[in-house]
Amino acid sequence: MVQAVHRAIHVLRELATATPRLGVTELADRIGVAKPTVHALLRTLEAEGMVVQDRETGKYQLGPGLVTLGNAYLDSHELRTRAVTWADLLASQAGAAVWVGVLTDRHVLVVHHAFRPGGSVQVLETGASLPWNTCALGKATPSNAC
């Protein structure tokens, strides 16, 4: 395992759970790494668009580069590719939203979301990660997969 990559992933995960931003000291305390190391990791991640720094507070948050990576994963997911047409047709015929998801660890990752028909306001849930035991998709998975 490459230590710097491991630490960078820890930084990203901490930022994913933080509300709304974290500073170098806070991140260093959370992941148990020296502040200069965290600062170097953040500067590298920032240069690659994975994090952005608020110029007023100096704190960091996740950056737009992660959306590109996440979308690339979703766009290349075989289940999503195969399910898009069928899920959209099912949503249209059933008059309800349709989610297609995969079990990842103890969560269901929504790889496709077909909106319910009609003009009501809806939020795109593609990319959402839900605890498997709190959603209908999780209950649809085989018990031995959990």
C-alpha cells in the first residue's frame, strides 16, 4: 500500500463527512497526521481539482474533479448501461420513480434513477449511497449478499 495515497483518501473521506468545510489542523487531528503532511496532501489534491479551498476561511471542501471521477464510474457501470432503457420504461408505465442499485459493502449505491412521470419537483438520486437496511433496494438483495 502506498502511504501517501492512503492518507489522501483519508483526507477525501473526512471532507466527505464534514459539514461544510475543514481546515488543515482539523484534518490533521482527524486522520492523525502532521499538519505539514496534510497541507501538502491538500495542495496536491487542490491542484488536481479534487478539493477546493475557501479563500476567506482557508478551509477545504471536496472539489469538482470528484464529480468527474464519480460520473465516469457510473457511466461505465455495466448494470446501469443495461438497465437505463428498462428502468425508464418501467418508470413511465408504473408512474413511479425507479432506482437501480448495487450492493457495495453495507450500502446500496444508486447507479441509475429514472424520474416518475409528471411535472413535480424531483431530486436526482444517482450516486446516492444508502445503508442497505434502510431502503427498499437493500431489502431486494439476497440475504447472503449482505
